[in-house]
Amino acid sequence: MSAKNTKKDKVNFALGPENYKLLAIGFAIIVLGFLLMLGGKAESNEEFSKEIFSFRRITLAPIVVLAGFVFEIWAIMKRPKDPEK
């Protein structure tokens, strides 16, 4: 093969550039959900902190993580736009 032919050969990825951007956004949503679960630690080992049962940690954070995973599935399944059209 000559150098001329290698320039014409194009690397074909499984997904388009838009899909990879959406995957990065979905990953950021998942990380945000796990960050929302942080905290609620008790001051000492002898006392119990009811702060671990807050709405943010028990309800909101798992919903955000689940939404991130659904977004990831959608980002993978989304068809890339045809550059020919």
C-alpha cells in the first residue's frame, strides 16, 4: 500500500462523535448522582445521625443515577446523523 491510499482510508468507529459527547454527559450525570449520596456522617461513633435518611440521599440521588444510566443507553442507541444528507 502506498502512502496515498492510507490517507484515503478512514477510521470507522462504532459510534459517531455526537454519541461520544452524549456518553460523556451521561457519565457526568452518574457521577453527580453519586456525589449527591455523599455525607450524613455522625460526629462520633456513639451517636446516630438521622441525616443519612435525607430526601437527597435516599430518593434524589438514586433517581439521578438511574437517569444517567438511561441516558447512557440512549446515547449508545442514538443513530449518528448522515453527513451525506
